[in-house]
Amino acid sequence: MRNNIRVERAKMRISQEELADAVKATRQSIHLIENGKSEPKLRLALKISKFFALKIEDVFEYE
């Protein structure tokens, strides 16, 4: 699964830690998801999408 988390974080100028705090996750989880090492559970994917005010399919792309 590909994602645009890094791009969206850069647009907002926030760190992985700040995103993690906002969506109630760990920085390590955000790091793993962002780098394609792990896939988020649906609830976390929805929280991340909502945080960026985007549709889930605008943040995550199933390959």
C-alpha cells in the first residue's frame, strides 16, 4: 500500500511525532506506515485522512 503521508506532513510542516500525537498513535507507527513497512488499521487510516482533511483514497493507494 502506497501513501502520501510524507507529502502531506511536508505541506503542513509537521513532524511524525506531531502527526502521531494528533491521531493518538506512536511515532514509530507513523514512521513504519509512511515508509511502507506496515499497513495501518482502518481506524488509524481514517484518523490520518481526517487529520489532513482528505479522503482516505487521497492519502492511501492500494497497489
